[in-house]
Amino acid sequence: TITRNQFNAAQVALNAAFLPSIMLSGFIFQIDSMPAVIRAVTYIIPARYFVSTLQSLFLAGNIPVVLVVNVLFLIASAV
């Protein structure tokens, strides 16, 4: 095992999965300003589609084309 207790395991999980997911989702850094290689990686991260959905709802209102694509991807990644 990597860690000896649950607290350290939670810290390892946070650093290994959650933080990169949030950083690559477009929540902290804009995806358009990322290098092309990293931008390509963001397409497989479900958090990108969640953040995009929230941004379109809060900033632009209800845009069905954007919402349908993002929600379908989120449903597919949940299954």
C-alpha cells in the first residue's frame, strides 16, 4: 500500500485525480489558452463538460445545442 491510514489515502487521491481534473476542466485556467496537447487531453475529462454546461447556463442562458452535447457526454461518462 502507498499509505498507512485513510487520511493520507484521501490526500493522495486528491492530488492524483481531483486537482488535475479541476485544473484541466476550464474552471481555473481557460482551455483556449492551454497548449494544443493539453487541450486535446481535456476532451476526455468529464469535468470539462460540467464546467462548460455551468458557464453556458450562468453566462448565456439556455443554449440547447451546448447543453445537450455536454449532458449526453456526462451521462455517457457516468455509465
